Amino acid sequence: MGTKGKMIVGLDVEKLILTLNKAYSDEWLAHYQYWIGSLVVKGPNKEAAIAELIQHANEELLHATSLATRIIQLGGTPITKPEDWYKFSNCGYEAPDDPYVITILDQNIKGEQCAIVTYNRLLEEIKDKDPVTYNIILTILTQEVEHEEDLEALKEDITMMMERS
Ligand code: FE
Ligand code: FE
Ligand code: MG
């Protein structure tokens, strides 16, 4: 990374790279959970669920890209082995083995809630110390908040539809 660009980071850079690699692992697992979920989901209003799951899968992949780019800028290496995603992840992975739409939405809501708490804690840690990473994480957090709301609203719509039919 550029010498000055690294010097302005008021944090232990190796520790920051590890923290970003943990988030990077979360994003890949979230991407895959949404992506495979969009293919197997079944049940009422599944068309709306599929559209939302695909959109979120794409956005999680973009989060992974932003994190990897920042890790490289800081002189680190993004995790190269998928098996390490499990080891480094904060939020884990829930397989959509039950394809019922409400179950899949609940699994992904849980994942978003973990992401929100994790990124919020990270922002507190880097506040005033690394504005560049802060800006990246803030952008990601803003999208995770949207994701949670989208999924909760969709779950509410499906539940209401079932209650009225
Ligand atoms: Fe994400
Ligand atoms: Fe998300
Ligand atoms: Mg959405």
C-alpha cells in the first residue's frame, strides 16, 4: 500500500486486516446463503422472495469485494481458501435445508442482525482512527440495515397474506 496511506491508519494494521478478513468471510457465507436460498425457496409469494434473495446475494458479494480491496490496500491478503471462511466468520452460515420461505427469511434475518451488530461494533473501534475503512464499513452497514428491513417487511406481507386467505 502507499506509505502515507498506511501511516495515517491510527490502529494496529495487522489486527485491522484480521478484523476485515473476518468480515470478508461473513460476506462470502452470506452471499452463498442468499444465492442458494434463492434457488431452493418454496412457498407463498416465493417470486417476491426470490427477487429479494438474489438482490441481497449480489450486494453481499459487492461487500466482499469492498473488504478485499481494502485488505489489499492495507498490505494484507484476503482469505484465499473457502474452508477458512468458516473459521474466521463472526456470523456463521445457516444451510437452507428447509426450503419453506418463512424459514429461509428467518435464517437470513438472523444473519443480517448479526452483521448489523458486528459492523456497528467495528465502526466504534475505528471511529476517528481510520476514516477510509470507516467509510467503507458505514456503507456496508447502511445496506445491512436495509436488508434486515426488506426481509422483515417481506415476511410480514407473506404472513398477512396467509392469515387473510
Ligand atoms: Fe453484507
Ligand atoms: Fe446483508
Ligand atoms: Mg433488498
